[in-house]
Amino acid sequence: MGRLVVAIDGPAGAGKSTVSKKLARALGYRLLDTGAIYRAVALEATRQGVSWDDARTCAAIAKGLRIDFVFEGDANRVILGGEDVTEAIRTPDMSQGASRVSAHPEVREALLALQRRLGESGGVVAEGRDVGTVVFPDAKAKFFLTAPPEVRARRRYEELRAKGYEVDLDATVAEVISRDQRDETRAAAPLKQAEDAVVIDSAGLNPDDVVHKMEQVVRSRERSG
């Protein structure tokens, strides 16, 4: 039975992180959160006093990034230079930072080799916005997970409220729509559905339903070689 690269793409708030973690667990695969890598670049830039709009310096940060992913219980911990930054990269500010640094072709190019190296041996679930189209175009199992902007914004709003952030629902909807536009129109690797991706609308589905659908596809393709 072959161990595949599983690519999961989709817009912000579609449920990729939750589903990818559950799917990796179900399959016994490693998890590669490409969005966390861009968030880590944004965090490191902030710590160094570098503007997210400074493409050259952000690319230099990306080239020197030392990042690892470690499952700890049910959590996929993000380790940056030996420091656990799992929570630090999940703030609303870092969400915006990730979107802005990822718009730079120089940054995306710098991180492309890193992402491919982390997934080259197979047996990995990789999630992001250009995983199936750019990072792993030859992946044998590709999914595009989506949901209407209002549904995704509500999920994001409730997630942030649960973490203690003071957020406004209307502002969160506007932020999601703005990020969609930025991700879909950027010059470098815009968010789009791979032609051979299985599309799943997560509205009305719980994460376990989505994972079940994905696992069936992956197991079938493992068996077919």
C-alpha cells in the first residue's frame, strides 16, 4: 500500500486545519500546515521589526526559517527555531500578516523548496492555498475544501471568541471577504481549485463527515497504487 501526498486547499475558514489534523491522524500520516509556515514568517518579521510589505527582507527570513511540526496529543505543535509558537501564530494579526507575506513571489519561492522537502517521502497531509496547484502538483489525492464566506466568518468569529478575543462578526465577515480577494488575485500562486481536486463544501457538515469522505478517497487511491 503506497503512502501518498494528500493536498488540501481552500479559502480561509473552510475548516482545513481541523480536517487536515483529523485526516492525518486517521491515516497515520504526518501533517504539513503550509499556512503555519507563512504565519511563522510573519511572526518572525514582526519580531525583527520588518514590514510585511518588505518582500526582500521577508524572503530572507523565509530562506532562513527553521520550522518543525510535532504532534502532541491532538495538537499539531509548530516549533520555530526550537520555540513552540503554536498559539503566537494564530492571532488575528498573524492571519493578516500571513496573507500579506504570502503575496510576495520572493517569499513563496523561498518556501517552496522547504515545503517540498518536508513532504517528499509521502505519507503526509499538506494543507494550504496552493498545495495541489503549485507545491505538490503531482499529489495523488487532492481536495478543495470550501464554504460560503458568511459560514467561514462565523466559524472564525466563534473560534476567536472562545480564545478570549474581542471581535465583531461584521468585521470578521469583511476580513474574510477581503482575504479571499487578496488570495485569489495575487500574482504569485493565487488560490484556485486544482482541476483534479475533489471539491467538498463543508457548510452543513461536521469535521468528522468531511474526514470520512476524504479518507475513503485516499484509501481507494492507496490501494490502486
